[in-house]
Amino acid sequence: MPATGRRATAPSEGVGPSRDPAAPRRRLPTQRGRATGARGRRSTRARAGGRRAAVSALVLPVLGAVVDELAGSSLGWAFVVTAVIGSALAALTCSRAGAWWVAYAPPPVVMSITVVSEQLAGRTGAHGKGLTTGAVHWAVDAFPAMAAAEAAVLAVLAVRWFRSRRSVRKSGA
């Protein structure tokens, strides 16, 4: 046998009809079954759940910030409550695989909404010491909303985890 750099095939590997590698693969009707369809539906459902989670995590706090800016001088209770509700809804509607980003989302989401709303309200200078001082105030003002939203997300994810563990234990026992 000449040394071609290929390994020898086992006798069972050559058994069966040969197929032209350039020919298109055709799916047999038996291969299109419940598993493929269910997997396709699951991924579509997971994408829709991810969209719902993202929308609730972003839109509700923005609405709270708008209400607070229209009603008062800075972000207040409406923003905190909508950030908590939005984060909890995101944790409820996210997929199991998408829970990792929901767990980390509240601080950057709340901080970005705080910065944008304060800049649009024009309460600080555009640069220099005014911007630095404003950033410190934004961090201090946004912290209660960040902490409450993060606590809500962790609580919802913990309940989901305990429920899934309990259902696994019941089905296995």
C-alpha cells in the first residue's frame, strides 16, 4: 500500500452505496420528525422570550425615567419601581440559557438610562468638572434603582432554579 497520508478504512466503513460528495443531500421523510420540529419551535420560542425580556428590561425603566423627568427634578420612585418590575419580568421571560445576561443587565441598563436622562435634562455641564461631578451624582442617584433591580432579578432567578430542581427531583423519585 503506498504511503498517501490517509489511514486505512475498516471493512465496515466501505459497506453500503457510494454517494457522490457533490450531489445535494436529500432529507428522507422519516428524518423530518417530531424532534426536528420541536427543536425549531423551541428556538423560535426562545428568541421570542429573549425579545420580551430585552423589551421589558429596557422599555419599562425608560418609561419610569420619562415620568420622573416630567414630574420632578430628577429620577425618583417611578424609575426605581419600573426598573425593578422590568428586571423581574425580564428574569421571568428569559430562556434558561439567556438567564446569564439578565443577571448582569440591571446595573449597566440603569446607569445608561440615568446618564441619558440626566444629559437630556441638561442638569450638568457638557465637559470638564461639571461632567465629572455629574457622573458621581448619577452613580449615587442610580444606585438604589440598580440594587433593587439586581435583587429582583436574583430573587426571580433563584425561585426559577429552585422550582426546576424540585421538578427534577419529583420526576426522578
